[in-house]
Amino acid sequence: MIQVTVRLYATLRKYAPAGQGMGESLKLALAEGSRLRDLWSALHLPAGEVKQTFVKSRRQEEEYLLQDGDGQILATHSIAA
């Protein structure tokens, strides 16, 4: 298992688990070999909702292989102009 911390921004906040404070980080345990798309599935995010994801301050695609120590994962729906 790996531990990840994710923060949902913009309209993705509405998908945070009940009782989760606005803007608070979520901590999840995922299986080794999980990718960003698996994280979105675990959070029950609809396909295509996540537009940008940053891991270690770098933009990553949904095929990115998650690892322990990735730090906070930031996800947003809208792309800032």
C-alpha cells in the first residue's frame, strides 16, 4: 500500500467525502502500482472532471504512477486563464 495526500480545488471540492472541510487535504491508502486515474476512481470523480493535476509541483497526466513520498497531489477542474 502507498499513502497519498490530495487536495481538490475549484468545482472538484464538491466530490470531497462528507465531513471534509473546505480545502482540507484528503489522505488515502492505495495499492502499489496505482496511477492518478485510480486515485480519481477511488474518490468517485466522474471521468473527465479533473483537468489539471500537479505532483511535486509538476503537471502530470492520469497515467502517472503514484509513489510513497510524492507529497501533496493538487487537482483542479478548470484551467486558469
